[in-house]
Amino acid sequence: MKPIQIKTFMVTAMITLFLGACSNVLEEEPRSIYTPEYFKTEKGVVGGLTSMYAHLRYIYGQGYYYNTTETGTDEATYAQSADGNFKDMDLSGVGSITPSSSRTDALWQPAFININTASGIIENAQAIGTISNAMISEARFFRAFDYFQLVQTFGGVPLDLGAGELKFNTSPSRFSVRNTVPQVYTKAIFPDLVIAANELPDVGRVKGGVTKTAARLFLAKAYLTYAWWLKNPNNIPTYPEATRVDPDGHDAAWYFQKAYDVAAAGIDSHGSFALQPTYYDVNLGSNDRNSEILLYADHTEKSEFFNASSLTYSNGAAPENFAVWMMTPNYTNLRSSGVSSVQREAEQHLGRPYIRMCPTIGVIANTFADKTNDSRYDGTFTTVYRGNWNKAGVTNATLNNANGLPVAPGGAILSFLNAENPSIVYNASNGGVGAGVLAGRSDFVIAPSGISRIIYPGLWKLGVYRTDGAGGLGQPNAASTRPYNIAKLSELYLIAAEAAVMGATPQGGKSARELVNVLRARAGKWRFDNNGNVAKSADNSAAMIAATPATIDINYILAERSREYYGEGYRWFDLLRTQKWAELSGSYQICGTAYGDHTPVTVARDIKPYHYLRPIPQSQFDAMIMTAEEKAAYQNPGY
């Protein structure tokens, strides 16, 4: 398949919500405005479709938007160097979410610009005569995709961008009216995704292009999310206010069944996609764009032009992929024989430390409790930091580390233990990071209960991967040139399992437990010990399946989703959908912000019902010409 070749330029978006410039990515020449006539040319349609794939970069991999999807959940809290954006999202008394600090502007603006482009293609492309329904369905997919992200985040959002509902708008407007949640689902998301699932091909038009399987996944997930919205088990308010009644007359049970059926169809007929043989393979940098990935925001180390950002430095802004920095600890403070023994390196275990987010102790101790049979902990985190001083030109063959013992390049400098060990002796000077020692070990150690806001396991699965380091440290200060994975085939199994738990009638061989066990069995297979840095051939699938409860409940589904997708930006949406946010994230444990602090404290969060919707971004209000009363009514309550 021919890959999408994309480049960046500035294009003015003429839609109801903005009168400003936004970076879109097209193969065509820069344009100041899209017109219906432009979308009646083949060149215009292809350019518009290319921009849709490129717009993903402005959302996925954007570190501050990434923060909004993880911080404040049971997966993550703010780290030592966090600023207000991160502390606000934690809801633990150190800040409060505001229309300016929520950073959901990183979703709002790119999504609506892309929605308008999609509408222009959908309305006008058929007039060309050479544009297939499958190509038009790519636009339908992205219009539904963006509306789905918006409605989950903000509640009801505008369907009319100034020219009528779901119409292409070329006349700037400073006035906006929000539709209700049921209207967004039943008028926009479901119709577009149903057509896309019917008309998109099994194999993408271009490498990384959307397919029937991708459309089925998002259609199933939208049905599932709307079913929960109708059910509303914890009486969470919605906005704009609307009764929990489906305009088409269906109840929550009907939508749970639809979610199950569509997901099951995607499992049975998944085109060219397939699960990877091991969990390690799913997120391995050298295996990017593998058969399990249904959708990604692409980047490349081959060209700054097509990467849409520098290969040597970073501005810390979209369209760069810099999300993983946020959960990378300050490992560069490690010292052996007074030498910086773990240098900053463009390597998947390392990368640029920003120290803005960190896992909670509960993640390490409870979510990933089984670190022996289940490979997902090892395939998610960097738990061993290894010496690489030789790549920085330091010629010492060995350095003295814990207990004064020598360590060679590639040896473990700091290890996060899989389990508690009462024999650990912590000291503020150990390794430069206040780590602990165990008798006979040359590596410094930290127990699960000792992770803190400054020193903690990094997020290996999103780590940087480049092949142009020439045996040195490479370009660790540049943003990641890896694609940011957005959707995976594996999620179809967990969507179907969740729907079955919520009452959908399962098909033979696809009960909730059987579906979950497909992924748990895969998680039991090892081909490489990632943090041990050694080949490992083990199949613990039987033990993993045996440990699965006979009866699966929603909390178990959520725990499996966290083990499968930890730190990938799923968690807030999962807790939002199931209304389990306050229950599962109402408190957490973590140690403090100082090196050497290994005393866990319990932190309470104040998660209120109105927090289940993010505030409409302040930038939106700054762009609208409406009365103060109209603007107040436009904003979600509580903000």
C-alpha cells in the first residue's frame, strides 16, 4: 500500500467556532479557505482526506492533552515538576480545573476544524464522479470520530457550524448553539459510523488508512458509551440538559447488545489485522505500525518535512509527539562513582525526563499485582535503568554503584523491585536519588511502596525509538518520532466483554470471561524479558486463564483495560463511561517530591459529579460574540 505523505502548513478555518489560524497537514498547496468547488475536485478530496489523518497529531501525543486523559485517575497523579495544568487535573486540593487550565482546547479546536473539512467532502465529493463511496466514508469516519471524542469530553456540542446541522460552513460566525448528547450520537456519530463500517475496505486505501475494522471498533464503543449514558447508574448530570431517553426509542439494553454484536463482528472478520503474539510486541518501537494497530497519529525519523517537527529539538507543542516525556522520571540524577551513569538517551527505556506525571503506588502494587505470569507490567514500564555512560564518551570500563560494587555499561544502576522487601536500607545519598540497597546487589533498589513523585518507573511502552543514534545517545531532546497509537484490535474483545457484563446476550464461545481470556492468555506469553534485557521463553497462559474469576464484573473489566492500555490515554474515558471515576480514583497513595522520601501518604481527591464533563475551553468564549448570559449558558455547570 502507498503510505500517506504529509506536510504542514497554516490554513484558516472558516467555521462557527473560530476566526483564527490552525495548522492542518495536506499534500496540496496552502489554501486560505476551503470552498465547495475545491471539494468537487479529486485533488481537493485527496488533500482534505490527508489533512484528516494529519489532524490526529494535534490531539494524540500532545503532552498537555494527554495529561487530561490520565492525571486524576487511578492510573496517574502529578509528579514533582508539575505545573498548574497537571495539579489542577489531579483534583486533590492543589488546584482546580478551569476553562483555561483544562487544556481540552487541544481537542476542541482541531476536532471542529476537521469536522468542517469532513462535511465539505461528504457534501461535495460525489459530484466529481471519480471518488468512491469508500473514500467519502473516510471523511464520515473522521467526522464521527471527532464528534465521539467531543461528546464524551464536553457533553452536547454543536452540530451546526454556521450553515446548518452537519453542513460545510464557509462563512465565519461568532455565535454557537450546543446540541444535546442524544442528538450528537443519533444524528452524527451513529449514522456516519454505520455507513463507514459498511463501505470502508478491509485494507486501508493507504498505509495507516481507516478500515472497516476501525469503524466497527468505534461504532461498538460509541454504542457502549451511549448505553451507559442512557443507563446513568450514578445519576451523573449531563449538559445541555436532556432526558435520558433515546430519540429512536431504544433503551440502554438495546445499545449494549448493539455494542456486543458490532464488536463480535469485528472479532470474527478483522481483515488484515491480527493480535500480536506477545504483549511485548504490541508496543515495541521496532515493531511500530504492526497488525494490531487500527489507527495511529503518524510520525517519522526520516524527514522533518513529513514528521511535521524537528528531529533534533522540541518546542513542546503539537504537532509533536511528546506525551511520554510527562511520565518520565529524572533518572539523569543517578550517580555511580560520582559520574552520571544513566545519560539522557533517545532509547525506548529512557528519553527526555519532564517529571510532570507519575503512576500511583496502587498501579504498581495492585493493578499489576501479578508480575510473574503476566507480561504486561514488564511490557509497560521501565523498571530497570541501565548504565550508558560510555555512549557519552566517559571511558571508565566500570563504575562503583550500590554497596561499592562495580557495574559495567549495560548493567543495572537502579531497579524498581516487583515486590516489597523489608531488608532494603534507604539512604538520602544512595545513587544521587535516595534509593535503597540490598546486601550483595550492585544496583540501587526501590520497592513498590517507595515510588514517589520524583522517582518512579517510566512508561516504556510510549518511549522514544530511533535508529539514527549511530551508537551514541542520539537525539533525546527531540520529540518522539514514533506514531502515537490510538486504537488497537484487542479493544474489540474488551468492548464485547463489557457489553456482555452489562447484559448483552453473548454468542457461543464469546462470553465475557472467554473474551477477556483471549488477552489474558496472550499476556501470559513471554518471548523477551524487557527489563531483564534477556530472551525469555515462557507460556503462562494456563495460569493466567485459571486466575480469571468465574464471574466477571465491570470492575474486573476496568482492571483488565488498565493492564492492557495503561498510560495510553484511555483511562479517564473508561472511568467516565462507567461512572466509576470517584469510586476507583477517589484516593491514592504516593511518596513525596524529595529524593529519599519513601514514606507513602494517602491523598484524597474531591471528584464531583460536574467534573464528569470538562469545561468548554476559554479560547472558545474569547472567539464568540454572544451576550454574557448566552456565554454562561454555553459553559458546562460548575466551571
